[in-house]
Amino acid sequence: MSVFTPRNVERAQALIAQYPEPKSALLPLFHLIQDQDGWVSDESIAEIAALVGCTAAEAQGTMSFYTMYKRQPVGRFLVSVCTCPVSMVHGAYEILHGLEARYAEDPDVTVEEVECNAACDKVPNMQVNYEYHENLTLASAIQIVEEYKSGARVARGISGGRAESGASNA
Amino acid sequence: MPEHRIITRRLRDVPQSWTLDAALSDGAYQAARKALAMEPSAVQEEVKTAGLRGRGGAGFPTGVKWGFLPEGSFPRYLVVNCDEGEPCTFKDRELTAQDPHQLIEGIIIASWALGVHKAFVYLRGEFAEPFDRLFDAVQDCKARGILGDRVLDTDFSLDIVCHRGAGAYICGEETALIESLEGERGMPRIKPPFPAIAGLYAKPTVVNNVETLSTVPHIVSRGGEWYSGLGYERSTGTRVVSLAGHVNRPGNYEIEFGCTFRDIIEEYGGGVRDGRAIKFVIPGGASSQWLVDADLDAIYDFEVAAGLGVMLGSGSFMVFDETTDPVQMAWRLAKFFSHESCGKCTPCREGTGWINKILYRILNGYGRPNDWDLLLQVGGQISPGVTKAPFAGTTICPLGPSCVAPVASLLKYFEDDVTSRLRDSSVGDLIPVVNADATVHDADAEVESHV
């Protein structure tokens, strides 16, 4: 049994075929499995390593360098609040701490602090599963998260893949 | 002072500018057709004549970079750098998401000029929407014969692969980007060999920024002479400045080199909010040293900036008014570099962490009497002399020296803000170092728990 769904096995093969060397597909494959499962398990690392022809240690060595990959399950909604310089002077830490307090006990929502989101003209800002939300107040940020929870907004995958496919890059 | 409309024209003026139909009806791919009818060397020559300089940060002349590829060595690759992570840079995001066909056209022209048949666009992992827009645009081009085995009905073939990173600022450095694209940890390589000789898969490789390539179609259609007539001395043409901070109208503005720093703030940004005074300006992203009000009448130009000890970098432009605490800003920048250090070079891996921690305790009133000297000493081990940061370094890439730039700026303009805090410090010199990953608000509790 593959860790990938049958549709994602096809996607994985297509991803690998894009590159002259299969190991180049490591990052896209980790995005694919994270969109599917919400995180990256040991079993996924082993299978992805086999797909590209490297050891599990090599694959994990690459993966662990990058902050977007989650080695434990997170909430269905990953809220990434930018606190970089311009955001900071516009109250980003108040929003980060407000969201952290509001969702501390909520298993659906994981709040994290991130470095520059490249949206510094519309601060404070956050991404929810890598979808941008800008010019926030704490109240509007909470409202947006609640809209995702209620299904009024459709979220991308945990790795930012398209909502309709549940997976990016393929 | 009007905004220029060269590379931002379509995305500002054409509805649904990211779709192929809208782009085609706006004249997209005409420049690519023209280039494909020219000799590749003639296309390279136009770009050289234009004087176009890389828009990713280093400002290296693009035509010269193209000329470094060794003759007769194939395959060779074009890698497009859309790993836009420099704090307060958000132009490549807009250019890619709003006008992907301008970028693809630039990639076609560059690939033709260079003899490349496979190009890779490396987008930062967080760019989900720009990735989707570009990916769809590439698919549409394949379906319409703009990409593939016969590009625009010629014998030239070209494939473009869209590739997302996964959260690592350092992958904007071109050799780290290549490592990452090969499926490795994104750590910079020692140069030489330069990517032009041995880059992706050890093959000759050109790495160009999104904005650089987005400019190329306009140079082909209107000529290198026309482009070099814009701008100021060796900084030719226009560039997109990502303006943010305490200005009334933050945003991306396409400006012509040759205006002043103050023009950018006043004419494009609408001045500082509430008419407040400017405390400092960071003109080239987190990696640059700072400017103060007295510097702002200087010309916005690569060489003038270098003369002021700053850089224009990726086009970032942060304006901070008198309410801003320079020590807090320096700490936040150091925290960024500490988080993003790849760990390959010891001075950077250890030094950025210490600069972060020392600034953090100074900021929160727990500085030790010798902390300012310690900061300069640690900074000097990354960037000898400190004041030359980020231009002098003991590391493979400029990330470590970039972390020293805010320290150098404190030294130059705001030393009193540091020393007064140390005078008022509430502890002696035996306080343990606190967790600098914590945020400002946790500071007191954090320190008390150690005491």
C-alpha cells in the first residue's frame, strides 16, 4: 500500500518526470503528501525517498531544513502571522498573541509566527493555509478564521495546494 | 512625479491581466516572435546595450551574466528566482501572479538567447497563488503552441517547470537555490565554480530574477538603446520599488532610476503618515544599512547608494517614523537572520544567534554592562570592522554580514539608544541569556523565571 492515494500516485509520478534528476522532486513530493495528510510521517519519508532513489535519511535531511513541513499533525487550518519589521510596527504581535490565546485549545487551528510574508504594503497580514489575508485587525483575523471553520471559506491544503484537488504541483 | 508603466503596465491597466487571452489581446508574445527571428547573439547584445542590471539584489549586469556561459556546453539551464523573501519585498509576487505571461515571454526570449531548452521557476513555498497563476499560464501556453516542441511555430523547443520551495529565505541566494532545486538542503556553495560554469546538475546555468526577465520583452520590442536612455548613469531603466512602513500610500511603484530617495517617499508614498518626522529608512531590504533624513536627497542609484554605505538590493524600501524604536527594529532584523541562517558557516550560524540574543536583552532592560562591546565584537567576527557590513564578510554568502548591518546602523546613528538602555539596565552581569525566540511581551516573565 502506498502512502499516497491512487490519484496522488499519478501526481507523484508526473512530478518526478518533470526533472532530469528524480531527487529534485523531493520538495514537491513532500508538499503533495502534506496536502493529502496534513503532515509528514516517517512512512511518507521512507516511501518518498524510495520514489526518488535516495535513503530515508537523505530525504529527511532535506525536508527538515524547510519550515513549511510539519512533522506532527497540525490543525486543519494553519494560521501564519507575519511579524516582520513593517508588520511589527503595525501591531502584528498583538494579533499573533490574540490569535494564539483565542485558539490555544482549538484542535482545528494552529497559529504560528512567520518571517516576511511578502505583503508588507498591507499590514498586518497572515496566511491561512497559504491564502493571503491582509490589512488585519485582531477582530477581522478571528472572523476570517471562523469563516474557514464554518465552511464559508474554502481552504487550500496544509501545504498550500489547491482546494479543489487537495494537492498542489500536479 | 508619474509612475512609469513598462513592466507594470499590463497588470495595472488590463483586466484579468494574468489570463492568456487578455495578455494576447494586449500584444503578449510579439516580442518573443521578434526575438526568435533574431540571432541569439543579437538578442544578448540588445540586453547588454540596455545596461539592464539584475533586480534580485546584487545589481549585476544581466547581459554580462549571460555571456559567462561556456560555448558548446549543453544541456544548460535557466533558473528563475522567485524566492522573494527579503523583508519588505513584494514585487515578484505581484509580477508573477498578475502578469505571468510577461514573465514567460521573458523566459522564452532568454532561453532562445542562451540556447536553453528547459527552464525552472523557483517560487518561495508560501506563494501558493502566484504558483497557481504561473502554473496555469504555462499549461495554457503549452496548449496553444507558445511553449513545447515548437515554440511559436519555430523549431525552438522549451519546457518550463514551476517549482515551489518550502520556507527558507537563504534559497534566494542563487547557489542555495540550485541546491534546493536539486532536492538538497538550501545551503550556498563556495564559488568558484560559478553557476555559469557548473550550476544546476553541474551544468552551465543562468539564474535570473523575475523582474529582470519581465523587463527583457520590452528591451527586445523597443530596443536596448531606448532602455539605456532611461534611468541614471549606470543604473538604467526603471525598477519596481516595494515601498512600505509609515508612508501614506504603501505599495509597488515602478520608478525610474535618478529620482531621489525622498521623491520615493513623498511623490509615490504620499509622505509620512500624520506628517511625522522620519526616524530612519531601510532602503534595500533587511540586509542593507539604514539612512536618516539628512541622506534622503541623494539619487536613487546603485553606485550612489554604495557610496552611502547602503544598497538598493531587491527594491525594498522601508520608512519608519519617529515613533519607531531603532533597538527594537535592530533586534527584529537580527531575529530574522538568526532564524534564516542555514548553519553552514560558523560565524553566521553562531553569530546571528548571539546578535539576536544580545539585542533582545538590551531591548528588554536586561543588558549587561559590556553588551555593546560584545555586540560589536560578535558582529566584527562576521563582518570585519562592522561598519562595512553587509559588504565585508567571513562567510560564503552575505546572510551573516546582513545581520551585522542593523548593528552597524545602530553604531552610526543610534548608539545613545543602546548605551542609555545599558545605563538603565536592571540587572548585573550574571543574568542568564533568555530565550530570544520568545517575543517582546514574554520578556519579563521569561527573565524572572531564570532569576
